Amino acid sequence: MLYYRFIYLTKRFLSLIRPQTYLAGAMSSLKDSGANWRDKLTPDIQELGIKVQNPVKDEVKKINPPEGMNYKEYLFKLKIQGKKKVLIEVVDRIKKADLRCVAESDFIICRWENTVPTVGTIEELVRASDWGIPIYILTDDNISDINEWLLSFPLKCGAIFKHKTELIGFLKGKYGCE
């Protein structure tokens, strides 16, 4: 992954590509896989000239479920059938693709809800933090209710926003290329 980060930063330094972000947040524990918030936010970010990497849009490509089955049904089927080897291969493909997107991002936008379980999001945030990629958290939760470890990511390198309009205004000032 560091290789992808190096290549990406080299291209950005040479101004060969525009800024881009990755939309992190819960997927497997949400009925819509988190598509709703991502779909609402994406046009506003793209209007600033920022490329958006949306993991929900690419999930089928990463997993390649059988015809007529969505990715959640496929993963569930692999679990209940005890197909550990195939499940591990599929999850590894997801992780590799998502972490590559993180490595190729100028910043991460994370939709955080304390009541929604998530695991992959945590790994994405840890990696982004380790790589010095700013993390911007969009949440309805009170800051006092958010775990301190999670808070350390945006507090170290990023910010926390309660409203989409605040986030977009900030991004416009910092990254907007209009």
C-alpha cells in the first residue's frame, strides 16, 4: 500500500491529477450499505473539482457475486456454508481495493454514527492516520459520546463536522479547484 501512496503523492506533486477523497463509513451493517449519505454528499464535493472514491459503487466489482445476488447475500452465504477460504479471498480483495483508495486520497471523509457497528472503517482510519492523510468526520453524535481513540484521528490531522454545509465550506476553502 505504501507503494500506491508514493505513486499517488508523486502524481499530485507534479499536478498530474486533481485532489481526491475516499468516503469511509459503515456499509455491511446498513440496509443501503451507506449509499444514501454518500450519494447526497458526492455532487457537492465533485462541484469543487474533487474526485470522489465511493466504495459502495465499486463493491460488486470487488466481490463479483453470483448472478442475481447482491454482495451482502453472497458474503452471508459464504459464512453460513462455511466456505472460509473463499470468504477470506473475497474479504482480502475488498480490503486491498479499499485501502488502495485510502492510500490514493488527499483526505478521508468519514460518516460516523456511534450506534452503527463498523470494522473496516476503523482500519481505513487507522491506515489514513498512519499515512498522514487528514480525516474529516461528519457526525450527528455529540463529541463527548465518541470514543477517544476515534476522536484522536481527526484531532491529530483533520476536523469534525456536525453539518454537511460546514464540511463543504471547509473543503471549498482548503481543496476547492472549481
